[in-house]
Amino acid sequence: MAIKKILEAIFEQDFMDSSYGFRPNLSCHDALSQIDKIIMNCPVNFIVDMDISKFFDIVNHKVEY
């Protein structure tokens, strides 16, 4: 927990406001709420939905020195 607090203090200021993943006091519900506001109030030409979970299945995890 101590390392987490130190890293958050260092890096939190560098994250963009549109970044919600694993941020203090932000959740996926906050991200969805922001998306809802944007879609309902601004013209939107396209939406991209990506699932990168399978990407990690093809990454070479072997450590090579």
C-alpha cells in the first residue's frame, strides 16, 4: 500500500483527465457517464470499441537475456 501511495503521488498528475482505469476515486461507471454526456451533447461521427484482452495471449512472455 505504501508503494501504491508513492507511485500515485508521482504519476497521478501526469494522467489525462480522460483516463479512468485504476485511478483513485474514478471507476468504469465514471467513464460511462462521461461517454454518455459526450454522445448526448456533441455530434459524434464514430465510436471505436476495442477489446485487447486476447492481445496478451499472443505476446511472447518468455524472458530472454
